[in-house]
Amino acid sequence: QKEVEQDPGPLSVPEGAIVSLNCTYSNSAFQYFMWYRQYSRKGPELLMYTYSSGNKEDGRFTAQVDKSSKYISLFIRDSQPSDSATYLCAMSSVTGGGNKLTFGTGTQLKVEL
Amino acid sequence: EPEVTQTPSHQVTQMGQEVILRCVPISNHLYFYWYRQILGQKVEFLVSFYNNEISEKSEIFDDQFSVERPDGSNFTLKIRSTKLEDSAMYFCATAGLGSYNEQFFGPGTRLTVL
């Protein structure tokens, strides 16, 4: 079983739709959960950062973590064509320096006009 | 907004040659990382660096790889003798004190080994 699993997509939605992106994981030591957005041939851009379980909202983005199910989600409201990108979930477990991130494979999202 | 920068953006080299990839971290960030992404695959951790020493490294980061902060600002990744399978995007990431999980990535260096 992979440490972090993410449906690669592609996911195609109409403009204005609510998008739901998800990851599951197997390592119960993960405590920190991140979502990154990556445009083609660019570096990952940090969107959301969450510690442990719960919800976090930032503008049109909401991140949810359910540690009991080992499941995290990113919701995008009122999706825009500019949201078209690959979304990567990432996780880490160590609380000290040197925290490596373990990434999912990424979900490719296309928001169509 | 402060950002991580990387040079060069694209490096082409012959197999067996040495390459040095450079990163300028966000000012006052203390944690430094290198990741790589082979085309079509996931981002993979290579090494973390804090307080002038390696904190953790992956099994990918073998004796052919090294990192250093030669002048207190730049952070470099050296590959001593490149192989075809080293062809990938290499990303530098940095994090601030107390925020070591909020890692900010640079734009990457695309390394092509021929």
C-alpha cells in the first residue's frame, strides 16, 4: 500500500462548480497536512496547511482532515479557469527540523468555461 | 512577496559530468530542502538541511549527491557524476523557524542528462 494515495484524474468541471479533491494515507504518524497547486513545469505553490484533524478555510479554499479515516480533502468553491492545475497533497510527521514531505501523485484539474 | 529562487532554470549535461544546482532561500528561513520530480511522477524528498548539517536524507541521496551553504545565503545541490536517471526537475524548498512544515518551493531546475 502506498503511503499517500491520490486519484490522478483528470477532473474536469464547469466554471463556478465546487471541486472536491481527496487523498488517503496509511501512515498514522502523519500530523501535518498540506495542499499545493502546481502549474505545468512550475514549482509547487503552498495553498493550505493544516495540523491534525479539523477544517481550515482560506477564501474559496477549505481543507479538511479526518485522521480517524486517514482522509484529507480540499474543496474549491466557485472554481475558475485559473484554478486549472495539478493539486498535490503532502504530509509530514516529525515535529523537529528536517521534516520531509511525502507527496501524493497529484490530481489534474481542468475548469472549463 | 518573498520567494525562493533557483538557477539555472534548465541544465543540460553529459552523463558522468558534475552539476551544481543553486537556490537562494527566502530571507530568514532556516530549513532547506531538495526534492525532485521525474516527469510524470510524484515529488520525492531528497534531503533536508538545518544548522549547516543534513537533518535527513532519502535513499535516493547517495554518495553522488551533496549539499552545502557555501556563503550563508545560497544553498546548493551537487551531483558528482550524473546518470541518465538523474534527469528530473529539482526543487529547492525552504521553511522558517517554527514553521518547518510550511515549505515554500522554488520554480525548479530542469536537469537533462544525455
